[in-house]
Amino acid sequence: MKKIMMTLAAVLCCTISIFGQDEPTDRNRTYRITLNNVQYAHHDEKMSAGDAVGKILSGALTGQTSVQATEYEDDVKNAIIKGLSGAYRFRYNDGLVQLDDVTEEGNLVVDAIITNIMSNSSSRTWKDKNDKTQVSTTYTGVAEVMLTLKDAKTGEILANPSFKGQGTSASSYSTSGKAILDALNGLSNRIAAWLNNYRPIRANIIEGGAAKKDKQKEVYIDLGSNEGAFVGLHMGVYKVKTIAGREAKTQIGKLKIEAVEGDDISRCKVQSGAKEIKAAIDDGEQLKVISLAK
């Protein structure tokens, strides 16, 4: 009898361990992210008077000019911070907390190199119906950065992603400054999207909601206010199977959170894959959902 009880205890322990691995309690844990050093690759570059005249003459002949917009260096830094702050599972450290106090494993320290802040202009001329010469100038802004992400505790380099933002403004009142600011907005969005793919929000479908014939219209997921759920969050739906000890996912649809209904539950609208999702629910399959970056 004693031997049987010990065996049952071992099996129970093993079962708890397995479920603990499948659904860790900190699956959507948030991390701190800190911007450390920012360097501008072109900061010390100087243009001679001859080079400047050459650019002006060349622009007059071709209708195109390109100039490093060094005055926007601080704006690029702010765009990087905006991108880091826009990630779902990261909390930006605004400098009030020292680096030594955020050395917990999983927190990130980011170094940045601004590789390009460029203002391009392109002009064309034509005659209108009154035979008057008209000029139209299009401004394009470009901002490029390379980030180095390091584990705050170990110092290990985890990734070196590069990002490019580009903005074009073609109205007759446009300026190079507006085009660069448009580019910086795109840069911020790309940084946030990369981080959201790097650390997505995860959940499971726990119950089917409204359905119509063979299509699922709504579902409920085990994600609520405690783990960062918010109305409008887009998520992919995945079938999951294990192959050679590895998790293989197949996306079958998309959801959007329509209502956060508690600490650990939200109602979602099925945006695509309604048939596949309903069939999987009816078959009792486990469906996982993972946030999608915009």
C-alpha cells in the first residue's frame, strides 16, 4: 500500500510539473527596458564649403538634394524612447531608477547608434495652362538606427536589430522638417512592433462565445487586466502540436479583444478563420493565442 501511495504521489508531482511548464504563472511577465548610450555616426562629420557648393549646384541641375539633418539628433533619440515605451511587455525606465537597480534577468539595456538622419528633396517644374512656370518640391525624411539589446543581469547581447523610418510629404507647403518627423513616427512604430514580436502576449481560448452555423463569431480567452489585456489588441489563433520535443504552431485565424471582462478573461471578436476556429473548438483542441504586432 505504501509503495502504491508513493507511486501515486510521484505521478501527481510529475503531472503538476508538466502543467507548470505548459502554463507558467509569469507567461506575460513585464520587463524593464532602459536606453543607455546613444551615438550619432555622423555627429562629427563636417562639410567643406566646396562640398556644400557642389551639392547646391548638383541639386539645381538634377532637382534632387540630400543633406544630413544633424539638428534632429535629439528628436531621433526621443523617437527611440517612444518605440521602447510602446511595447506591450516592457516598461521604459525613464532614468529615475539606476541601471544597477534593474539588473534582474530578462530586463533589457539598449545601446543605440543613429546611422542616418537624412533630408532629401526632389523638385520638378512645368508650365500651367497660363504658360506660367510652376515648381513642385517633394521632401523625404529618412531616419535609421541600430540597437543593441543586452540582458541587464548577464550583459549578454541578445539582438542587434536595425530600423528605418521614412516619411514623404508632397504638398506645396511641405518642409524637410515635416518629412523627417513623419519618418521618426514610422521609426517608433517599427521599434515597438519588433519588441512586441520579441515578447508577445500569450493566452488560450477557454470557451467559444457566439457562433453562427459553422462559423465562430466570438471566443473567450484567459487573458484579462492582470496581464495587460486591452480593447483593440489583435491576436493570432494557433493550433499547437509537439514534434520531437518542440512546439510547432499553425495559425488558423485572428482575433480582436472587444471587452476585458475581468482579471483573467476577455471577450474577442473572430476576425478571420471563423470556420477553422469553430471546428477546432468542437473537436476539443487546445487553441493558443499570441498578440500580433501592428
